[in-house]
Amino acid sequence: MRAFTHRTTRKLALVGALAGAGLLLTACGTDGGTGGMDHGGTSATSSVTPSATASAPAAGADSAPGNFNDADVMFAQMMIPHHEQALEMAELADGRAEDPEVKKLVAAIEQAQDPEIRKMRAWLKGWGKPESAGHGSGHGMSGMMSDQDMKDLAATKGKAFDRKFAELMIAHHDGAVAMAKDEQKDGANATARKLADDVVRTQSAEVDQLRKVLDRL
């Protein structure tokens, strides 16, 4: 009985030793694998273009993966304040606009341009570029209203507002369409060019609507 117990004890000790060795080897292998994955991740990240790497953390709907160039950056930097002014003009319609079609267009502008501003801000953040690069209201910013234009618009109401709003927004949209066409021609980023396509399509259609509004006011 003692011999059987002795042999069993030795067998269990041997199994325990082998198991311990196995765990040790597994741990070493895991460490090595993890280290390899870490190094692999680092090298993969460093080999990716800066634009793709930078845009990865952005939300799916707002990301602009892939290569980008100066034209893409300028498009976002200039279109953001352009859109912001369109939203300011749209806000003035509250309590001033009278024409139902003008009110409908105001709602469409707000619905489209606010999300587009958020997207372009996300692109610039992902690309590691500032939101503003010092672009003024001169070259490339056609259609921007002056402070006096905004004051004149705010001073009107009813049909006078509707007419003034339509006139100013046509000029504003024409400026945005021109900027978007530059992006279509010169931009490298597919997501930015897609937004430029949307701007050309939607704002050109709104210009046609606004002209019809002017014709009947």
C-alpha cells in the first residue's frame, strides 16, 4: 500500500512539474506574441499615410480616410465659415420670413449644413490641420455676406425679408458651388469630394428655387 502511494505521489509530482513547465512556456509564448503584435501594430501605423492614420479615430460617418491634399484642407477650412454664415442667415428668418417656400428652404439649409460643418471639423481634426488657416473673405470666399449685408437683412421683415434673403442666399450659394467645383477638380480625398458633389447638387437646386421665389415676389 505504501509503495502504491509512493508511486502515485511521484507521478502526481511529475505531472505537476510538467504542467508548471507548460504554463511557463505558454506565458513566455504569450509575452513574445504580444510583443510581436505590439511591434507589428507600431510598424503598421508608421507605414500608413498620415491622413489615413489621423482620420481613423473619427466617427464612422464623419471620417475622411485615405490620402488628402492642400485642396481638401482648404475646402474644409473655407467651407466651414461659409456654411456658418448661411446658418446665421437662416436663423434671421425666424420671425421675419413670410413666404412658405422661403421657410421651407431655410429648414433645408439648416438640416444640410449643420451636419456638414461637423463632418468637416472632424476631417480637419483627423488630418491634424487647424480649423482656420487665416483665410479671409477675399479670394476663394465668394458669396460671403458683409456685416452690412447681414444688418440690412436683419432690418427687414415679411415680403421684404423674403426678397432680400433670396437675393443674398443666391449669391451665397453661388460662392459655395464655385468652391465645391474647385474641390471636385483639385481635391484628392474621396470623402471630401463626395461632399463637394453634394454641395454642387443641392445648392444649385436651391438657387433655382430661390430664383423662382424672386420671380413671383
